[in-house]
Amino acid sequence: MNHLAPSGTPKLNVPQFEINGQAITYSVRRSLRARHVRLVVSGKTGLTVVLPVDYELDQLPLLLKRKSRWILKNLIQYGQAHRNGDIRELRSGSRISYLGQQLKIVKSNLDTIPDSIRLDGDRLLINLNNRKIKLNLVVEWWYRQQAEKLIRKKVIELCHLLGLSCGRVTIKGAKTRWGSCSQKGNLNFNWKLMMVPESVIDYVIIHELCHLKEMNHSSKFWYWVDKYCPKWHEHRKWLKEHEIKLSANFTL
């Protein structure tokens, strides 16, 4: 059993920049072999910036801004070869669930406007210059970006409330788990939580944070869950009732 002593708010300093108002997270790695800055996009790690050892970090924001169109295009397309044909294909006019509400996808293909994804009320406005890119990939990428931003923010706030400190916070695409907590105090959360109501997201985060106190599902563990989330029974029931739909991509 791994108990982490309370030590205030966790430090989750994840580098970000914006493309069309959308926060993009990335990681930085220095390489002795690198002679120039390299941008690498993969399905597992997202955007990685590889820097020469003597590169000044204050130059990076301007470079990322210049390369923003290339970055967005490649992030949208990442992992396309790994998708199967069983997923309901999204189209303009399709409706998807976002934080428990229904969004309508409105797609355009205007060459005069850069690739963009923007939330406008109950509409998700998407412009794609490349007509071959599947909307499922675009929307999943957008969900992952929103999860990175919202879930990390909530973890910080709830850690402060519970007087806890956690390790790494990672957003994944697990098929059967909404969240998990390792013995080292690292937390993993499913990006599909962005489809559920915020109160349910809070429950999942509190559930995993309580494992920092009790690394089990004993009565003591549920005591802490009940203390910080009195309506946890309702939220747990909601997840069970919707788990079949939420386990597939974009069926809500």
C-alpha cells in the first residue's frame, strides 16, 4: 500500500502554446545529435520538440507559431493507420456528447481559412483543407486536447482541496478504465471523460485521488470518497448505465 503524505498542490508544468485559440501541449527533449530544431508527432506521445543542446528556449514560442499549421495538420492525422472500420463515421451534422451535452459538428473545407477546430455554443466548427482526413480523428484529437486542459486543472484544484500531492498525470485512451492510480502516485485518465458531465469527471478524479490515501477499495477508502464526493453513488451509477455507449468511439 502506497500512502503519499499531504504536501499541497502538485506541480504540473506542462508546456503549451495556442493554435487558433486551442491549447496544444507538447514535450521538449534535447539531443546531442540535433543540429536544428525538429518537430515530431506520434500517436503515443503527441507533439515532441527536439532541440540542440545550446538552443535558447525563449526562441521556441516564435518557432512554434511559425509552424502552427504544420503542427495542427499532423496532430489531426496522427494514428490514422491504426483506426479500424467499426467506428461510426462522423459527418457534418453529426451530434456528439461533450461534458454531458450534445454538440453538432459543422464542417467546412475552405482553402482560404487555416485548419481549425472551435467550440461555438452547441456547435463544434471544423475547417479542414484536406478533405481526406476523417472527422473521427479530428474530433478525437480535439477531445484529447480538452481533456489535457480540463482534467489537469481539476486534478490541481482537487489535490489542493484534499491536501494531497500526486505524481504524473497522463491522458490515455483506455478501453475499460476511466482512471487509475499507480503505487508511485501517478494518475491516468481516459480522454472519453470529456463526454460525461463535469460532476462525473470530478467523481472519477476524486476516486483516484483517494487511492493516494488508501490503495484499495476498503471501507476506509469509500469513507474518503464519500467525504469529498457525497453523490458518488449517483455518478458511479451514471457511468455504469452509459459505459457500453461510452466504450465505443462517438456513439453518444
